Amino acid sequence: MKDLIQAHKRLISTVKEQMGFSDYGMYWLAFIEGGLSIWLLERIFFHWLKF
């Protein structure tokens, strides 16, 4: 599990450096990504599958 956590930290650090984001920018990116994911799941389950 420690290896997975370290790999994730390295990935986040790499993306942050490549995109030139601050910690605050990364928080906003995660927020927007989460919102879009929830919106997409909502569209799939409640509009296309008619739950």
C-alpha cells in the first residue's frame, strides 16, 4: 500500500509541475473533475437508463 501511495504522490507532483499549478489550482482541478464525474454518472443513470 505504501508503494501505491508514493506512486500517487509522485504522479500528482509531476502533473502539478508540468501544468504549472499551485496547490490551490490542484484543489480546483480536483473539484471540477469530481463535479464533472458526478454530472456524467447522473446523466447515465437517471436520463439514459431511466432509474
